[in-house]
Amino acid sequence: MNEYFDKMLKWRTPFLWIVALILAAISFMEFSTSDSLDREVKNLESTIHKRQQVLEEYSRKAIETPDSIFLEFPELPEDMAIYKFYSDTLHSWVNQLPISNDDIDFFPFGYTLNHLTSRGVSNTPLAYIGQFERYLSLGSAWYIVNMYTKNQITVVSALLVQTDYPSDNSILKSEINPNLALSKRLSIVPVTQDESYIIKGKNGGVLFSVLKNLPSNRGEAGSSLRWIALFFIITALFSELQTRKRIKQFFIVFAGLTVLRFFAIYFAQNVGGNIDLFSPNLYADFGLFGSMADLLINHLYVFLVVLGLFMIRKSLALTLLKASPKKKGIMKGIFIATPFLIMAYIHISLKSLILNSNIVLELYKIDEISVYTILSYVLYALLFTSLLFSLQILRPVIKKRSSFSFLKMRPMMIFISLISLYSLATVSYFGFSNEYERNRVLTTKMSVERDLNIELILRGSEKLIENDPVLSLWIQIDQSNEMVTNILTEQYFWSLMQKYDLKVTICKKTDPLIVDSEMAPLPCGQYFDSEISRFGIPLYSKSGFYFMNNYNGRISYLGVFKFPGFNGDLNLYLEFDSKFMKEAIGYPELLLDHNQMDNLNIPSSNSYAKYLNLRMISYSGKYNYSTTLEDIYATGYSTLRKDGYIHFVNKASPENIIIISRPERSVFPYIVTFSYIVLFYSLMIFGLIRTRRKQFFPKVPKESFRWKITVLILSSLVFALFSMGTGSIWFSLNYFNESNRSKMEEKMQSVQSTLSYYSKSAQRFNDPQFNNIRLFDAMTRLSNNTQIDINIYRPDGLLLRTTQPEIYDRFLIGARMNPKAYKEIVYNKKKQFVNRENIAKLSYYSLYAPLFNESGKLIAIANIPYFSRQSEIRNDASSIIAAIINIYLLLLLA
């Protein structure tokens, strides 16, 4: 057996070369043959047929379920939905479709006449479904839909094929249903006559086409094989160097590594795609460090070259002893320069990584550590190991005691302590510089007073207002300001009322207008024309809406419309002013990614405030800002320390000041980081040094009592560490969930008691005493005061009013409430119900409660979605984990 093993070791280098060449050859072959694509498309079609069969069986069960029972299929997959109608009226449903209107008794052609974002009564996509399977766009997703009828019962079934959100981010991601198991090189589109594969349904109906993606997404298997081939080539080079530790063999290895580096850089530039390692979103610089992949390749190249030198250090020492004085001087210069070159490379690359990447290297931020944090520290551990090797190569040059070695325990511990201290200092210093510049960019973005969200809404509603016949009629009537305001609020601007105040003025050009109680009235037209000429910036050419740059401490817009009147033209002026001290609330703004503040990516531990004319207009976070500022800040960007916080202040103009604040850090996080770095570098460097010896583990008398006690103690500590960490996290999560539930119930009680005032005298949900502008004003006030969004559903489960209509206008969720919650409130008569729900990849709690009139009749159902601050959970859990790890590390080291 040993002889066989020795023979294999003898022939290992040729074997490695053969494997590398075979893999390299295979990697350039074309894998995407027509046969493989045909097979994949057939598998997709077969999968769809199976899932259609499952959905059909549930649909048949729904038809046979008695009308007195609300449908409930707990086993129904989440990518399927069933709507059951009785006499064209929705009776019950399982799962939800992202549509605003689920009626089936309207004209089918109405759906095709509506824009996707329309929420009108004629936008009835389910009425467009026939008796045959179809591939149909329903809101923000595409489904295979079918309809089954029996007597007065109609069942609509839908199978999700792919989502199609209006934007992509960490929460919203358009993708093909994972249950269909379709390769990434293929995409699904509506039926096309181009070169594509046609997918048919279970009943033979044509559904959609499958297309092969562009070549940029091809060759994934070949690319992986090339990287594996490069690994085997490197292994073969070092295998030969291990056998022949000569300078000539090193130069062969050096030349091979140099060629491989260029090939690897070339492959990395051509792979790209959606892989973070190659993406500039993760890290990007210029020159040697174009991406994280380039950084990785260069770091490995430096390490492997120095490792090769280290392997032939004895040959180098002999050559140095036998060399002529001139040659000896050159060699000494190279040996001495090598450590300095490595140190310079480490410093330059580490600075670049900190300043030009999104990778968190501060190890005390446990909740923000990613796999790229670990990868970065592994790479620099390799570089520091190469620095240690280069110092060891210097031994013949130093000419100190022959027994001295950098690889002994004491010198290595000193070395590890020094590089750990350097890493901590560099990461901390340049980390703050990165934070300083990042906050400069953030505050500059935040200083822009214009609000893209409202501008999009104003532009979209401008033509509709101009051509609104009902609005034109009411404008002619005297004292109709309140009614006109109600129409504008209800039809066009109800999504803005939570953030803006609206003032409506109707007048002729010559009508007197009281602007200030202490001044004489001014001609209406003259006043507004003067305001527009002084401060107005049109949203676009010939627009009737203007951004008013009037520095009044609020974000302001003005709309001007002209309507023909009985006694001359009437002007309609709409003044929008942002509300003061408004903190971001409700649904996470990643769902509404065109909002101004959504992509700023401000850390959860930070706070910010925005001031106009030294008056606060918006804020967020835990820091207690002043509502008014003293004008003590110089124009420009600066920092100051106050109240235990570091404040990044950007005074963009004399009127506009933005402040981002974060708590100052004590010395404890840096001590924790230092201990982590020392431990990590020790494991890496000692592990690499051990691997060059024949025996990886030291010889220990395993039968001794001391060994058994040591193993027992170490095992107990590790088990206790795991148990305490798991238990602490479990306790924290349970406590956090119970705390959230208590907060939700308190807020729902406030919502329920306030809205019950409007429902107590109503007889139905559309009673004017209930469903009016005052109800919406009350919802808006509650939303602002309690920092939540509020939804009101009709007794049949359809959305009536909401403080965040854009979530529904963008079809991120359907207008029909969660069926489980509906059954608990309506059928099981629960006084409230908490449910776990999802929007795309976002999970949250949703609380429901009924609203009754004085007779006990259900008028509506109130709902508040509660988005717990996951950052708070992570911070609490990470603090506990850090404390436990530190305690047990001390015990393990002891």
C-alpha cells in the first residue's frame, strides 16, 4: 500500500498537468446544444403540467365546498391562488393576486383599455379570462390562469410564472418562479414568432415562449472549469518546485504564475454578470484593483510568488554565499527590498479596499459582517504570511545568531501583534475617512429640496385635472373651495396628504386676495404671477406646476390651471407645502424606490435632520435634535462632537443645513476588534506554517490524564459557548416579538377607538357619514402620530382607504385583504388578529381589527402593517454574541 502511494506521489505532477489540460479543453466546448435546450424546455412544460394538475384538483375541491364554508387550503402552495365566486360575487379566496379589482362581471374589454396603474372600476383583469388556460399579466406578475364553472359557482385559478416588479432592489426582485426550476440561461416572454420554444398548457393551449438569453449569460459551466483548471496548473507548478527546489525551477514557476495571472484577469473581466465578486457595486478602483476579483487574483499572485521564494530559501542562501561581491550586493538589495515592497503593496491595497468598497472591515460591527469581510481578512492574512516569509529569507543577510528564526513562537507572536495593531489602526483611520466622504455625498443628496415623488404625481395628474369636467363644474360655483379640495384630494392627491398640506385658491385675475392680515388685499393674478416669476421653476416645458424655491422652510410646489367661467376665466391655484418634522414611517421605502430618501442607505444606528431657514423640516433616528438651529455653522461640510455623538454637518447654502449623526465609539469596540484580528491572524499564520511540516498536529500523549482533562475542558467550553449563544439569541428574538406584539396592540387600540367615532353612526361602509374626507384626515393624523400606515377594508375584504396607496397602485400587493385574516375577523368573530405576511421578500406582521356601528354591525376592517426594525434585533443579538465570544475566547486562551 505504501509503495503504491509512493508511486502516485512520484507521478503526481504529470497527473496534475493532464487533469488541468483536460479541464481547460472541456471548458471551451459548447454545452448549450439544441438537444439539451429541448430537454430543458420539455422538463419545464412537464413541471407546469404537474403544477396545473395540482391547482386543478384544488379548484375542483373549491367548487364542491359548500357555500357556507369559507375556503381554506393550508397545503396550497404560495405560488398558486384560487378565487371562488358565487353569482359573480367573490365568496372566498386562497392566497392573493396583486390586482386592484377582482370582479368578473364587468366588460372584458375594459381591462385592455386601462393603463397598468389604473385602479378604475373597468380595470377588471379577471373578467378577461375565458374558459381556456391563458398566460396573463396580473398586476406585478405573470400567471397561468384558468376558469372553472358549475351552476352559479365560478372558480378562477392562477399559477405564478414570474414576477415583474416596477423596479429591482433587495426586497423587490423580478424573477421566474423558483418552483419551475428553469435555467438562468433561459427567459420567459409572451408568445413570439422569433426563434423560441413554445410552451403549451396541460389542455393544449399556447401559453408563452422560452428564449435563450444573450451570450453574456452563457458559459457558466465552462468558466467554472477554467478556474478549476487554473488551480490544477498552479498545483502542478508547485508540485514540481517541491521536488526540485532550485532557482531555475522557481523562475519557471514565476513565469507560469505571471502568465496565469493575466489569464485570470482576462477571465474575470469577461465573467462579470451578476456575481458580486466581479461587480463594481462591491468594490471598484483603477489599475491593478479594478474589482474584488482583480484584488483577489493579485493578492494570491503576490503570496504564491513569495511562497515560491520561501520554498527555495536554502538554494538562495547557498547562492548568496558563493556569489561574487557584486552579485552578492545585488541579491542582498533584492532580499531587503522585498519586505518593503510587500508592506507598501499591503498598505496601498488595504487603503484602496477600505475607501472604495462596501465591505465592512470593522469586526465589532458583527451584524454587518459578510462573507466578503472574511474573504478580505483571509487575503490579508496570506499577504502578511508572505511578509513573514520574506523576513525569514533575510536571515542570511542579517548575519545574527544562526539559531534566530522569525518562525519561532516568540517572534511570530510579536509579528502577529504588530500586524494586528496595524490592521486595526488602518481600518479605523481609513474607515472614518470613508464614512466622512460617504456622509458628504449623502448630505449633498439630501440637501436637494425637490421631491421626485410628488413631481411624478403632479406631472401624471396635470392633464387629468385640466380635462376633468366635474372639477370644472364645481369651480364655477361660489364658495366651493371645500368641495374642490375634496375632489382633488380624493381623485388625484390622496397619496400626498400624509406629507404635504394642500391649499386651494379659486379666483379671477382681478379678484382681491388677502395675503397678510396686516396688508391690503392684492390682485389674485398679480400676486401669484409675482411669486412664480420670483421663485418658480416649471417641472417641464409649458408645465402648469412649479417648484417654488422660496426658502420658506418647506418644500413647496404651485399649480396653476385656467377654467372657463360664466363671467370670465377662473384660475385654480394649488399650493403644496411639506409638513414640518416628518419622520419616515410605515412601509419600507425600498418598496417605493423612486422616493428621494429611499436609496441613501443611512445606517440604522445613525440619525439625520434637515433644516431650512434654521427650522427642522424632517428627521429620523434616536438623536434628539433641536427644532431650531443657531446659525453657528460655516458654509460647507464639517464635523463636530456633541452630546456623545459625531455630527456630519453640510451647510449647502445659508438656508439649507443637513446633519447626519452617529454615537461616538468607546475604546471597547477597538479592543474587541483587536482581539478578533489577533485570533484570526494567529489561526491563519500558524495553520499555514504547520502545513509545511510533515505532522500538522503536535505530538501529544493522548493517553495521559492531562490530555483527557484538556479535551474535556475545551469541549465543555465550546458546547457552552454554542448553547449560551443560541439560547441568548432565542430569548432576544422572543422578547423582541412579544414587545412588538404589545406595541401593535396598543397602536391598534388607538386606531380602533379613533375610527370607531366615524363608523358608529354608519349603516354601511359607503355611508357618507363614514367614508368621507374627514375619515381620511383622521387616518392621516393617526398615521403621523403613531408612525404607522393604516388600511381600511370593506366588510367583503376589499380595500376602501389607505394612507399608502402607492403600494397598491404599483400592484406590490392586491387590494383584497389576507384571506386568513378575513376568515378570523368575519367568520370567527375575533376582536383582533395578528398575521405574518409578505411583500416580495419582505416579511412583516399585520394586525387586523373590526369597526362596528352602534348596532354591532360590521362596517369596516382596520389594518396596520408593522415593520419591526430588523437592525435593532441584529444590534441586540450581535452585542450578546460579541460579549459571549469575548468571554469564552479568554477562557479558551487561558
